[in-house]
Amino acid sequence: MNIYIIIPVFNEEKYLRESMDSIVKQTLLPKKLLLVNDSSTDNSEKILKKYSNEFSWIKYINIKSKQVHMPGEKVINTFNKGLDKLDSNYDIICKFDSDIVLPKNYLESIINIFNGDPKVGIAGGNLYIKKKNNWVYEKISSKNHVRGPIKSYRKKCFEDIQGLRKSIGWDTVDVLIAEFYGWKIKTDKSLIVKHLKPTGANYGYNSKFLQGEALYKMRFGMILSIISVLKTSINTGRFLMIFFAFFGYINALIKRKERIVTKEQGKFIRKHRWQKAFSNVLKVLEILNLHFPQK
């Protein structure tokens, strides 16, 4: 399989060398790697130039945009600028971040997942962050979810979902729309990817409201949105997230912001999420029954 990788870069000189080294040392190398330098003001471009000169399959381009580190639209605009520069002769397209360190067998393992089941549309590993000299799982989502910094898509799946949405929530809605079209999502939990910069580390104040906006745009509805944010806040210990997400959702509702899924897709998403919520409740009840059996 031909693997193409696109990596958006914005002021990542602190992590870029380690991240790039983990790619060039893969047991299976990609066919092409395009790095998209988005208005970096540090030494990122010098590092990109070094790797581009050293490896024929690595290229980089420079683009200009607002120098604000926000999730969602900025990173996907950068990704799409890279996508426009590539041909379509790929089997797998990857969107990686520039602050991750891959295990040496990462790409080989991902290809094995796709080859093992033709219905797998999106695949990836799990992200870990460093805490007190230990690498621990970054508890932002389930280990079954393929996170934004390590996305790999089968070409047909990528075409079915019509690429990535230029909006906050893109790395959740891509999975949901893929499932809407019958694709499977697969994570290999043995693939531990080091996330050198924890999610949200450099986000501005306004980004705190964006999760609520994302849930509105994905047509979750108010109750499901509250459940989703509550779960994330418990996992991360960020309980103020509930407050910010609520006002982000209400603001998006009042302003009637553009949805990123159709009504039919929204109906599927809500049904899918309610089923998952009820399944989780049943699991909790089973655990409680095991520990506290009724007399």
C-alpha cells in the first residue's frame, strides 16, 4: 500500500526533530511525506529543510495564515493546503501532528490493520503523555477512538466522508460519518504514541468554548452534549469544562452556526451515541452487581 502523510507545522521546533526521527526510522516507510509550515516564526522551517534535503520522499511547503493556535479550522486548512499539492496515487492518507513520537513499527502495524479487514476505514494507535517521568494514557477519549494527531484513512473511506471538516470537532465527526457509511474504526492499543505536547497546552482562552460549539455542529442535541462533556471532564479532571462547553453550545445555537453533518447523519449520530451511553450504563450496573450482589 502507498502511504501518504501530511503534517501541519506551527512553531514546533521543540518537538519536530524527535517527531521526524520517529518517522524516518519506521520499519515501513511512507511513499510521500509533506510538511506544511503554517506561518511558523521559530526555527521550524530550518528543521523541515534539513529533512527535505536528506530524504527524497520528504517535502515541505510554506503557507501564511493567522498566528493563532486554535483547534479545528486552522489545522484542517493547513492539512488541505498539503492535500492540494499531492497526487491521488495513495492507498492510505495520514494526518499526523508534529509533536508525536511513533513506535518504529507504527506504519507497518497500521497497514496490517487495513490489509486484515477491507471494511476498516480509519485506524490508529493510542496517545500517551508524560507525567512524573512516566508515560500515561491521555484520558481525553476512549482507547477505541483514533485521535486527531494520529489519523490514518483508507482512500475510499476518506472519499466517502468527503475529507476533513474545517471546523472544531473534525476529529470526532470523521469517525461518526465513516460509521454512517458502514466503515469500521480500529485502534491497536499496543501502539503507544508519545504525545510530547498535551492536548490544549497552547490553546487560547476562546478555545474553551469550542467543545460545546462542536457538539452543536455535530447535531448531538443538548442532553447528549451534556453527557459527553460530563464524561470528558471526569476523565480529565477539568470540571470547569462543563461550564464553558454549555455556553459554547448555547452561543452556537443562538448564532445558528453552520452544522457539519446532514440531518440524516445527525439522526444516525444521536442514535449511535444513545446506544453507546445505555451500553456503558449496563456495564456499570453489571460491575456494581458483582461487587454488591443483592441478597
